[in-house]
Amino acid sequence: MPGTLVVIPTYNEAENVIEVLRRTRAAIPEASILVVDDDSPDGTGDLVESVASDDDHVRLLRRAGKFGLGAAYRAGFAWGIDKGFETLVEMDGDLSHDPADLVRLVAGIDESTGLVIGSRYVPGGSTPRWSARRRWLSRWANRYTGLILGTGVKDSTAGFRAYDVDTLRAIDFVSTLAEGYAFQVEMTYRVRGRGHGIAEVPIVFNDRVRGTSKMSGRIVVEAMLLVTWWGIRDRLLRRGASRTDAR
């Protein structure tokens, strides 16, 4: 699939990154891969560099510190646009996203659809290894987001997704500020707000087998606070201002 770049942010993924690269190259061999590594002390970047030295479809973007998920994607997207790629994909580096699903994500991009989300919460999607509590929290967060922001998307926090480059330019992705879950929500909200089509395709989300999760309570709280603020700012304050102007 010419013109496709898969952006994979990493921090301490030495146990997974070689398999991620191998399976991604097998699933979508025409695509290129950019690993954005936040100076992993476990040598993740060095492993990627060793693969890249023998495979010109794999590239490494090293960063000088641990700057966060949203910043990694902003850097990766900017790199991809500068190199002329037409479709940019987000994917985790811990094998929670199955690279075999990449073909369906990229195939969903067309003239009317600028964002395709690999969704856990449309028919056919699932989270088989999650506890009941974690599943409930995630579903609640997504329902709350959909209600407050009116996105009409069932899995706004999903991190497995494909964007059309024109859509990324239209939403001014470089000006986003959020990290973690909130980055995914902010991007979804901007795409919907600019009137670009969003599609969701079902995926099976598997928890990482090796390594340590980067998720924290701070990231979840950040997401919910930002969602609430965006909803108040855009749906209540502006509505009130419009009513005042109409008097």
C-alpha cells in the first residue's frame, strides 16, 4: 500500500519491538514504519536501528527524553507529512494491537473518510483479557466522551487508527496539547468538528504479554478533565453566547 506510514511510539519496548516490526512488515509490506523512541534506557532504539540498517522500510526517530504519547505522534506525523506519505497510522509498540488488522484500517480511508479507528466497542470488537472493572471503566469513559462532545464515536480513546494526510492538515494536529487517552479524544473531536468522516472497524485488543504498561491514573484523570472542559467550552459556553447575541 504505497504512501502509508505506520508510526509506533516506544519507551522501554525492547522485549516487543523486534516482533512488532516483523509482524507489521509481514502484514503490510509496502508500507513504511517509523519508530519514535523516547530515549528508552533498555536499548529499544538500538534494536530498531539494527533492523533499519538492513530494511529501508524501517526508520527510527530518536528523541532526547520521555516527552509523552501525544508529542511522539505529533513528531511522527510531522515527519511523515514532510516525507510525502498519504496515510499515517497510529499503533502501539507492545503487541496489544494486532498488525494483521492494519490492512483493514488503511483500506477504510477514502474520499469521505479521513479517520478509521480500530474499535473495541463496535460489533466484533472485544477486550478478552480485561477484568470486568477495567472494561466497565473504559466503556464508561467512552460513553461519557460521546455524550459530552457529541462525536458519535464508540471508541474515542482507541490508539489504533489511520488518518488521511489531508485530514491531519485540516485539523491542525500540531497544535494539539493533550497526551495519553486525551490525545486520541482530542484528535477524534477535531476530525468530527471539521466535518471529516470517521469509520470504526472492529478489533480484538490484547493486553501486553511482556513489559510494563505506561498507563497511569494521571493520564485517565487528564483525559476526563479535558473532555469535560471541551464540552463546557464548545457546547455550553458558546451556546450561551449565541443566545446572548441573538437578543
